[in-house]
Amino acid sequence: MRGTFGDIWLRDTGPIYVETAQGPIAAGFEFNGWGGKFEMEGDDIVAEQIAAASGTPLTRNGFVLEGGSLDHDGLGTVLSTRQCLLNENRNGDFDEAKAFAALSRALGVKKVLWLGDGLLNDHTDGHIDNLARFVAPGVVACPMAFGTDDPNAEVYAETARTLAGMTDSRGSPLQVVRIPSPGRILNADGEIVPASHMNFLIANEAVIVPIYAQESGAFAVEVIQGLFPEREVIGLPSTAILTGGGSFHCISQQEPA
């Protein structure tokens, strides 16, 4: 299939597949270039093109949502950040209650676990897929500061504290696993970039982990391998992809087999 798109970030522009009693549907959402920052021709029709190519009915939802702003456990619990999902540059008057109602209708969400801010200099306004990820129902991974000058040390610590006091949609307390962050990573201009090992892609038989610095990357791969014993965990360089603002999770979107 050949399609029209503006950029490679399919996690945000592609549909989110939902299992229903009648079979899978492709949930499509409005897309406004991450709050109007990067609006490119074709990105707003990616979801309908993918749904058509997969032969899946498309359900259109009349609110802005990027797939990278959510992470779910498969049982109705969703992680997100207030910085992104409640940002006025997305849906204007969204508060926690309105956001939950919209997600419940569109995706069958039973509970939203709200975190605060995402990574420093993240132009997505704090996508959750750089900050905290479900690795199993009731088990959430989040970063731990690496080095003495990690620019996100306070965000990581607050995230872990908040998660430790939360329960999922079943009422079960969350188990929190800490994964070493890449630490302070700079671009060619000497600016801090939102590098994160959390932007890993869970594939059918493997987990692909973005690597930015060899030492912290090796630690991260080792910890993540322990969380996915049934899959091969592979660390791959992702510095080049990050120049566009994301990594492996951001450029992918899963479909039912």
C-alpha cells in the first residue's frame, strides 16, 4: 500500500485498535500537530488510510489524541500526563473528568492514572511513552536518574512516588520497577534532548530498546530483559531518530494479527 503522510510518528497519527465483541475496530482521533507545533499535510488522514489497508472498521472520535500520550495495561487502566492530555493546546477545556469520559467512550478505559510533567524539552508536552510504561497488568516501569546531572531527576523521583501510591482498575496496588535513564544527553547544538529508554517497542517476539549512551543503555537492557523473559530484548542506537523528537515506540503502532 502507498499512502499519504507528513512524518513518521505513527504512534500519534495512526489508529488505536480496540477489541470489541464484534471484532477489532480502528479508533481514529483528531490530530493537530502536537498542539499546533508541527502540522504537516497528510498526518490528519493517516488513521483512516491504515484502517482501510487493514480492512478494519474505522470509528472517528471528535477530540485530539496522540497514541504516545497513553499507555494501557490491556485491562482498562491507562497512564497519561496532565501536561499533555489536559493541555489547552489539545482539547481546550478538557479536565480529568472530561478526558476520562472521552477515553471511556472511545477506548473502553475504566481508570486513568494521572502523572504530572514529562521530560524536559519534550515537544510533545510530556508524552507518557517517554516516562512510564506498563510491562504487565499491575506492573509499571519508570526511569531512575543516571549520573549526578540528570536533568529529569526530580520528574523521575516524583513519578515513582506517585505510581507507588496508585491502584489499577481492579483495585490492585501498582508494582513499580525503576529502569536507569540515559542521563544527560545533548544534541549537536549542546541542548538537552528528551532521550528515554522507556520509548521501547514491544513486538511479538522481541522488545526494542532505544540506546543513547552505552553504559546506561546496557543497564537498561538488562533490567528490561528481566521484565520480558519470553522475548528477546534488543538495544539499538536511537540518537538519529531522536533528532526528530522520538524513538521506536513513536514510529510504530500495533495492529491485530
